[in-house]
Amino acid sequence: MTADPHVCSRRAFFAGLLKTCALAGVTVGGGLYFSRRPGAGRRRNGFRVPSFVVPGTEDAFAVARGSRAGAVTRAAVAAAGGIQRFVRPGDKVLIKVNAAFARPPWMGATTSPEVCAEVVRLCLAAGADVRVTDNPISDTERCFELSGIREAVTRAGGEVFLPRPEDFARLRVNDGVIGTWSVFFAPLQWCTRLIGIPAVKTHNLSGATLAMKNWYGFMGGSRSRFHQDIHTVIAELGAFLRPSLVVLDGTRLLIDNGPTGGSVSDVAPGNTVAVSTDQVAIDALGADLLGIRPEDVGFIRLAEARGLGSADYRSFSAYREVSL
């Protein structure tokens, strides 16, 4: 596997950070520029992040239930037609997990290491290059370590793509609330396939945080200002990033005090993994798992109204459900 400067060990991460602070005015081809202003990021005018949806997979929807996270993940992907339906030999697969908080797995605030590792293994078996990423709101190293995701990814044979200041670009996301914003651009530029693995959690502002909310991790800057119109922003993120697959991690559910949690009583067993390319449908299922009516979740209603998918996931002709 070819080495890539963005795929960082602990030492490389801090070395890169120090190097970035020492550099100014570096040009990286294609109109990308590092800025002298801290946190300003690069600007790439006219670039649009492509849709990563694989043609012919739009109807995929499968749910697997059972207590063994790895086996349930394999079963869900198999019921949707197998990983080869979404990932081909030579693909560069970027897996976006939820590693936003420095929490151990049992707290339910981050993606299950077991589910993540199984998706990594499946993609590697399909002949892809696989990297796992997130842009946590707190210390990146600690989030990936304490969540167990770094170790799980490494053991499975994948790599972790840690964010560095120069990995962000100011992109024109849309003409809506987000507008032009600092985006964690480098991994999106690298990949040919995008897979989201969101955890299933309640959220004190949006009601729930699921597949579309998971893309918050690609936003840089002071993204907390998005909270003023959070449902609209989540729907806009669902339009901005169209994944090759979403693997919904419902193995454990953060039913109270989301999105961070903090106690055993906040978490309930979910024993569910679902896969789909329809983010509205997958978020509707996630809401059901949390005991929330999908129609009561603002961003699900908005995304469906904008034609991003259907909340009526049980009506999908390809709907499959298996139990282990």
C-alpha cells in the first residue's frame, strides 16, 4: 500500500502540525492554497464534491438483528447484495465514523469499533484501499484512542485518516444556510467510495443524530453556529454528501443525554445494523430504534420534502430483514 502523508501515526500527526505552523503561502496545484491566517484553510473555487452513489444500488435496504456486532454487520451487508455491489477492486473507500467524543464504546456516543472493523474487513476483501476518518470536536487522538476505533481499524488492516489544518478547504457547499464553508476536503478528494457508519443517538437539539447528521464531521470552523437552524443544516448535509453506502450502527443505542451520554443508564442494547444508500430511510429507521416517530424529526421531514429519499423504508421493494 502506498504511503500517504495524510494517513498519520501519532508522531506523524504532531510533526505535520508543527510543519504546517512553519509554512506559509504554499501552493498545491489545481488552485488549492494554504492561507497564512490560522484556521482559514484552502479555497477551491468551482469544485463540487461528487455523488458517491453506485448506479443501480439506490433501492438497497437491509436490516439485521442479533447480539454479535460483527456477524450482524456481515449479515446486513450480505442481505443488501454483498459489499461487491457497492465496492469494486481498486476503489479508495473512505469510511466516516462518529468519533466526535472521547468516550469508551460502552457509552454509545461513538461508532462501535466492532461494526467499523467488520466494514473495513469487507471492503479490503473486495479489493479496496480503506481509510477511516472523522473530525472530532475535541482532541482527535484521544477520541480515536478512547473510542477503540483506532485499534479496531488497525487490527482489521485499515488506516486512520487524521485531520490536519491543511486538509480543510473553503468550498461552496450550497446556496442555503451552509453556503461557503471550511470543509474537511482532503479525504473526500482522495476517495472514490464513501461509507458512513453513524451511531444511533438522541440529540439535545435535533432530537436524533444519525446518518445525515454524521456528515457534520466534514465541517470545519465554528460549526456550532449551525445549531441555530440545525434541522435545515442536517438536510443540507444530506444533499451535499451522497454516500455509496450507510451502515447504521444500532448495536447500542444512546437513548438519553445524547449526543455525549455519560452513564450506563443512558444506553440500551439495540442489536441492529441496517444498510442503505437512502439516508432519509436509514434515518427513519434510526428514529424508530430510538422510539421517536420519524415524522416528528424535523430534518427527516425536510430531507424527504427535498426529494433526498423516503422515510417509508418498509415500502422499499428491496427491503430485507434477517435475524441471527
